[in-house]
Amino acid sequence: MPIYEYECGDHGIFEEQRRVAESAAAGSCPQCLQASPRIVSAPSLGRLERSQVRAIERNEKSRHEPRVVRTEVAPRPSGPEARPLRSAHGGYPWAVGH
């Protein structure tokens, strides 16, 4: 279940864990039990896998100056080596058994 943030006018921000279907309902302040509206907050990035965090950091870093990768294209071979690989049965070697 996701965790949502709510803001009490007297006691500030608090969190509640709820089902998505109940996300729009007001939260109950744990100190004064006053109904408090849900607030929009940033996602909790600490709960993501490390690979996802690195991808987000890489995107943020290159937001203003994207890294351009240039690759050299090798010339296409001509002659017999230009034909695609085929197995003895007419299929491709990596499609064994098909």
C-alpha cells in the first residue's frame, strides 16, 4: 500500500498508509484527530532500487546538456561475406531447433 502525506493546520505534516481507492479521503491527524487534506509530495526515492536511483540521477545530470554518443559505422562487407549466416537447415544459427 502506498504512503500518502496529509497536513494538519495545527500540527503540520503526517503520513498515512492507505489503499489507492482511499487516497482522496481526508486523513485523521494523529495528535488532534482533525480531518486533514492530502498534500502533493515528491515520491520517496529512498525506496527505489539502486539501479533506478542511478538512472534518475543520470537523467537529471544530463537534463541541460545531454551526452551525445557518436559511433563510427563500419562499411558493409561485399562479396560472399555479405550474405547472412544460415545453418544447414536454412535457419539462422541462433534459432536452434526452429
